[in-house]
Amino acid sequence: MLAYLNALATVLAMLTFFGIVWWAFSKGRQDANRESAMLPFALPDEGKIHPQHKEEAGS
């Protein structure tokens, strides 16, 4: 009986995994995925010092 429960849990986990993968790569998510892929490039560079912080850095 326990083997059947293990098999059922495995099948449900696999179906859940494949459902999430299908959802993540579906056509309806393309715009959101493209936007999310560009998020790291939207951050300011680390080397730049903002004008308001120049005074703090100089003193």
C-alpha cells in the first residue's frame, strides 16, 4: 500500500513540476519573462557616486 502512495506522490510532484515549467515558458509569459531578464541591467552601476553622496564620500 505504501508503494502506491509513494508512486502517487511522485506522479503528482512530476505533474506539478511540468505544469510550472509549461506555465513559465508559455506565450502569455513572454513579455513578463523578457522584462524580468532585463532587470539586472536596470540597476545603476556600482562605481558611480550619486551627487547627493559625493559630499559624504569627500568628507
